[in-house]
Amino acid sequence: MANLATFPTQTHLANPALEADCFLDGIFESPHDFPPDWALMLTAYIDESMGQDDAHVVLAGFMGNDRSWNTCMRKWRSTLAEHNRTCLHMKELRGWKKDRNKPMLAALGAIPQDSGLRLIYGSVNVGDYQDLTENKFLAILTDGYMAALHVVLERALSSVPLGQRLKVVGEEIPRYSYRRSIVFRAIQKDPRFQSHSGIPKLAAFESQPKSSILEPADYAAYAKLQQLIDPNSRKAQLCAPILQNRLVTGRSLDKEHSREMIAVGKRSFPLLSEMPASNAEASKLLRHLEELERDA
């Protein structure tokens, strides 16, 4: 299996427009017994301007086949080069008030759709259900990232035709590694996302540090978060081009459905739903889960 972490970074590329294919080597080749037809690149943003008890969490990215991804990456790299950049990390952009990045964001925003990629997103507001999990171990499995992950996977897999498979590539977040694997295993066992013969649509998940193939997802997740915080803000308006994709599958859970999701979690994990947990106890369990992931 190809190790995505060993792929060249943008600073190593002599001609990004011609060599973008190397970023995708191996993604559509494993698992070897039944390789995926589609790949979904995901990243996440959390509204850090708000308190932890009332924050939007967004996971977003793009899904497509081998041809669409190669087309997207060639255009993406060449467009960045035209704007004298080698990479894009939305949190690091400056000059919002002066519209310094408006031409670049407009040009990049059109690329995924023009390449045939589908925008996928899922979001929750932790404040909508935090009172149901407060001081309970269940909160570890239903925090904002985990809830949004479940939403985005269901939306993505609903777009995968029967008999075809999807590989998910996400940014490396060590504290979520083990919990994320729990969600993936549960999704793979869900009959809604299996073929008639029981083969799961979800083929595999790989994680990697931020790199070029995750940059479109980084832009989309950041844009969706700005839209949720204040759709009339300057940032939301400047980031809008990446969200104006005719191919889109996504869902922002409202309060009612967020609370329904937690009710399902309580039925699935009855002990965790009632077991009290102090911050120290929760932190200890998280460290244990991370150790299990390292030893796996």
C-alpha cells in the first residue's frame, strides 16, 4: 500500500502542473482485492471563536474518480503558481479586509466543479446537544468532530453507486485516530452501505499530514464554517466560490436531528451514556484509546 506521507510535497515539484499525478499514486489501487472507484479527501474546521459548549464543527471535502482528481490537482497547482503561491492553508491567509486574495480564491473555487468533483460536507453545532452528554463518557464518542464525521460519511456513501467503493483520505489527527476507526468499522457493517453480497461501500481510510491533495478540502471546510458563522461576513463572501458547486451532497444538522443522533448513541452505548466522567477521567480514557491505536 502506498504511504501518502512519502509523496513529494509542493516544494519538491519542478513542474506542479505536469507532476500532480504523483500525489494520487496508490489511492485507487488499494485494497488490492477490491480497489475503490472513488476517493474522498476530507478536512475539518472548528469554530474556535466560540466557546466549546456552542461551536460549529465542519467536515468537508471533495469526492471523485481517478481522472477527476488528476485533473483537479494539475489545475490547482498551476493556478497557485499563477498567484505566486506553492500551497494553500486557509487559516494562514492574510489581507481579508483588502480583498487581497479575491482573484486567487475565485480561480481556485471553480476548479473542483470544473474537474468533475462532488462537494461533500457535514456539520453540527455542539451547543445543540451538549447538555445531553455533559460530564458523561458518551461525550468522547459524540463530540463535534465525531458527530460531523458520521454525517459526512453517510452523505458521501449515499452518493456511491451500488457495487462501487469509496476510499476516504483525511488529515492526520492523532487524538481522533482510535475513535475514528470505531466509526469506520460501524459504517462498514451498516447494511445501508453494503452491496447485496455484503461488501461494504467504504473500502478504506487513510490519514496523512496536510498536503496538496487536501487543500481543496481545506478551502471548502473553511468556507462552510464562515458561511455558518455569518453568511454576510467578508470572509464568507470571498470564500463562496468553492461552495458554488453544482455537484453537492451535504447536511448541516439542526438541533432536532442532532439530539436524535445522540439518542441513537445512547441506545447503542447505554453504559457510556449514563456513566459520569470528570475531565480528568475523560482525558485518561482518551489517552488509553490513543495507546490502543498505536499498538494496533
